[in-house]
Amino acid sequence: MNTIVSPVVQEQSPAIPASAPPAGVPQFFNRDLSWLDFNRRVLHEAQDERTPLLDRIKFLAIYSSNSDEFFMKRIGLIKRKVATGTTDRTIDGLTWPQQLATVRARILELTSLTVDLWTKVLRPKLEAHDIFIRDYEQLTAEQQQKADEYFRNQIYPVLTPLAVDPGHPFPFISNLSVSIGVLLRQPGQADNLFARIKVPQLFSRWYMFGDGAATIFVPIESLIEARLDTLFPGMEIIEHQHFRVTRSAEVDAEIEDPEDLLEVVQEELRARRFADTVRVQIARDMSREMRQYLMDGLEVQEQDIYAVPEPLGKVDLMAIANLDRPELTIAPWTPQTAPRLADPEADMFALIRQGDILVHHPYESFDSSVERFILTAAQDPRVLAIKMTLYRTSGDSPFVAALARAAEAGKQVAVLVELKARFDEERNIQWAQTLESAGAHVIYGVLGLKTHTKTALVVRREEDRVRCYCHIATGNYNSKTAQLYTDLGLFTAREDICSDIVDLFAFLTGRSLKASYRKLLVAPVTMRRRFLKMIDREAAHARAGKSARIIAKMNALEDAEVITHLYKASQDGVAIDLIVRGFCCLRPGVPGLSENIRVISVIGRFLEHSRIFFFQNDGVPEYYMGSGDWMSRNLNGRVEAAVPVEDPALQARLPEILEILLADNRQAWDLAADGTWTQRRAKPGEPERGTHQQLINLTLRTGAAARACLVKDEDGNGANGHRNHDGAAG
């Protein structure tokens, strides 16, 4: 049995204010307010003086990107419900007008925090380290000359000033684009005219000077403004200001009787391009006259306008965060090759036959494990078929090229490309078309469901039989995010699991109505029922006086039925620890309701993305890892898969990870019954135990131990059959 200890109570930093629901509805937290609380925790990393300066800039950029996503995904949806008079309520009992008002109040609080953080703290600190953001007017004569040349040769030819007057309607403003609004006047005329210039997204947002020890970033909108006389010769410039538009991503495509899912997604992309504006960010000193032009032209209300300090769109600060200034950033981490995969010449399939392999990213390398598995299969003449799901992948994905080559070589290649992966639709359409042109079987998804499971199947002819090999993961097949997201992947040749994966792909590619699986938990057919059954089983053990414990790690927790069963298990005496990175609708620590439930969130240099589920089961522990959170959309509206981890040596790794998370006194936040999130801090004299650094240290120790054992074995001094950390015989 693998025992997991409860964390000790940690000294804590000042709390973030609660997002409490109205009195009389105590059971659940509001999903959107909890989401904003999560982004507040991300912003705290930018506020935290313990975070290196450039990493603080990075977290401000991440916060800004998250804020963009919230407006695109949620605000448009809420406003639509308000406009249509929807009478249902949120999980915590708010009407939709109340929800909109409450969410907006919280957004204004966060906006105020970011204004102060940028203007009073981070920008001055950058300047103290000779990193400057300068407008054109602040440059030296020599720098201005270089900037003028860049403007003339690169920027000016692509600019298209658009006038607004009775003969020229207000122009379309694309999502997340920065624009320059210009008020101008013809000589001798009294009336002001309005024009808009789109800041081209074809170039970097910044024109950079490296001036000795100093680095200067000039936003290209400043270069454009310095040459407005070139764009509007002979006109009098009254005012020029920046603004940035955010549009809703929640759209309904107007299409009747579509022939296929591809047509639906393409129409939704076209509809999203022209979707309603949900936010306009403007320069703080913009005149009332120009604000009115924008409100009229974009058809927004005063409450949709957010005045913020330059630069607008602080997601672009990531370029500054990526400066090569090692003294201002956390030490870089290079993922290590998993000990079982240390020999790049070893037969990957033979290694998997020896025993299951568990890989933990980004601590362990993605390219030497997952990429190696797929690329090896694509090249191996014994491989008959490769089947794979692609939800999100990188722009230069090695998987697409490898699968295309495999199809061209005559292998059967079947790829489910999820076209409705939000904000990756266009890229996924391109991948689908590339694979189809190479002869692969491409499936666009299951009607009415998103395919979110991360699975791959390789079918190989061997001397004695045809054998299957599988990879089941918690994260996407994306080489870039694998450097930043924490995820788990299991490689196995076990017949029961592989048979389940074969059945799963039959469901994805055909018309299978498969409703039972040997080992996998599959949504939407078995996952909800099995998880609820395991929660209830722990409750029954607790009522019988047996040991009962649940630990669940996920991105978000929202499903009311799951939460209700967790409440009942808590009332029966089950000790429950939930590690929820993002929003959480469960209210922990309420006497008589959830007093045995604890919730933490871990925020830091890596994004916690893995899903791990532990059930003590009266001393016969069960562990699952998979792609789905405990959210209604995952359990009801997506194809998800969770796999049991049953090898005892591999099981030992999972409580090790969970214990580190639960004992974190640096990156962990505790959720209180009133909705307050409080970050833990080490007590005086106590060493910091940040999860990500602890896992980096563990990976280095494990790798060193494995190499030492390998040397002993080669010298004839090691024990035969020694098990490495990931559980297979060495």
C-alpha cells in the first residue's frame, strides 16, 4: 500500500478577498468568479517580490492572455443570456444580470491592481535594470533615424488608414488588434473627422535597440504616430490614441443542413471574426469625443470600455520577459530523459514490453519519450497501423509530418483531429488537410462531442503475433507546451488496456456504441458512473470504520453531481484533498457539509495540467490518470479517457508527486469556506518546498541514481532485476 500523508498546516501570507455567493446558497462557489480568482493568483506571481523580475513580467503577460480568454469565452456568453432573458440561474443562484454586474465589478478590481502593478512597480524596476519602453519622441536623434528607416521600408507600405464619414462606414476591427484612432480636421473646417489605423500584426510589436548596457523597446504604434503627417498630409491632427478590441468567441454559426463538421467549424470561424465586441481597452487620456466615436462605431456601452496604461495588450510583454538576462529570471530547466529510455539506440517497443513506462513532463523529456514513440512507429517497417488523437499540437508539429510519411509508406494511419479545439480550429483544419492529402484516414470528431482524450495506438507485427502498444496521457501532443505544462504519460503493451484503446478508436472512427471497457474510464459512457461509484465506495468504507481517503488533482472542479457526492463522502468521514489549479465550485471546510475536504491550488513556473485520482479503497489503493477534469463538459460533452496505474512501482511515483504538492509551502494556495484563497509561506527557519523545484530536484536525484545503478550493472556489481524509479526491470 502506498500511504499519502496529510500536509502540515503552513504559515500563510495575506489572503485574497473572497468571491462569496449570496447568503442562503452556501453549497457552491460561482464558476466565473472562481475563474477570476484563479487569474488573480496568476497575477500574484507578478506581484510577488520573490519572483525574479522578468518572470514577474511573464506572469503579467500570462494574466493578460487569461483575461483576453475570459472575455472571449465568458462575457459574450453571459451578455447573450442577459439579452435573451434566460431565466435559469448560475450554480450559486445568481440571475444573469446579477452575474454580469458581479463579474464586471471583480474585473474592475483586477484592472486596478494591474494598473498599479505595471505603473508603480514593474516598469520602474525594469528601468532600474536598464530595460526601457520608450516612445519615438524619447529616442535620440540617431535612434530616431534608424526608426524612421524601419518605418519607411517595413511598416509604411502595409498601413491602410481608414476614414469614417457618411461615405465610409466605421471599419471592421479585428479581435485583439491594437489600433490608432485619429481625430483630424481639414484646414479651415470646424468639424473633426475620425480615422483608424490598424497596427499591423505582421511584425513584432516592438522595435528594439540594444544600446550598450541598456535595452530599449519601442512599440511600433509609436513609430506610426510619429509619422501621421505622412499618412494624412495637409490635415490638422487634433488627437491620436490607442485602442484594442476584444470580440466574443461564443458564436452560433448560421448554417442549415451542413454536409460535414468541417463546414460547420469553418462557418463558426467566419462568424467569430465578426462577433460582438465585448471589451474595448483604451488609453487613459482618450478624449470623450473619441470614446464616443468608438462606442458608436463598435456598438458598445460605457461599461465595455476599460481605460488602462500603455502598452495596451500586455500579453505582448512576453517579448520583454524573454530577454536574455539570466540574472533577472529563474534558472532554466532542461527536461531529463526518463531512466528507462536513457539509451537512444534501444528498441522502444522492447522497452515497453518489459513493463509499463510512466513519464512526467516537463521534468522528463517529451521528445525522448512521446515523440520517439510516434516517430519510431512511423519509420518501423513492422508497424502496420498508427491511430492517434490530436486536440492541440504545435505549429511545427513533428507528429503531423511523421504520420504523413507513415501513410505515404503504406501504413494505415487514422487520426482524429478535433476541429473544435477552441482557438486552434484554423491550425487543426490545416493539419487535417495535410494528413488527408498524404493518404491518412482523418476523422473530424464525434457528432455532438469534443474529442479531448490524449491517446495513441501502434499496431505492430512481431515474430509470434500482432501486438498493440499504447500511449495514454493527461496532456496534448504538443512539443512546445510539453516544456511548460506538467503532464503524465503512460506507455503500455498490456492486452487489457490496449484492447480498450482499440475499442475506443472504433468508437471514434466508426459507429460503435461501446458502453463498457475493461480498464479505461471513458467519457461520456462510463467515466462519471465509475468515479461516483469510487467516491461512494470510500464513503461506505468510512461508515464501516475502515480507512478512507480521496486525493484528486485536476484543472477545474465544477460538476454539481460530483461535488454533491464528495460532500456526502466528507459527511461520512472520508478525508478528501483536492488539488485544483483553476476554478473550483466546491466549498470546502463547511461544518456539517464539507469539513473533511481541503482544496489547494498550485501556481508557479509550470502550469499544473496533469489529472491524478487516488482512492484508498481500504488498503488496496487505486490510481487513475487521464485527460478529463470533474466538469460537466468533460463528463458529458467530451470523449475523455482515464487509465488505471496498476504496476506497484509506477504507483509509488504518483503518491510521491501528490505528497510534494500537498506539502508545498511556497506555491500552494488554500481555499477557505468563505471563498478566500491564502498562499502558504514557509515558517521562520523552515525551508521553502515549492512543488516545481522539489520535482526538479527529485528528477535529478532519480536520474543520478539510475545512472549509478547502470554503471554498477555494467561492472557486474549490481543486482539483477533492479527496478528503476519508473518501475521496469533495469
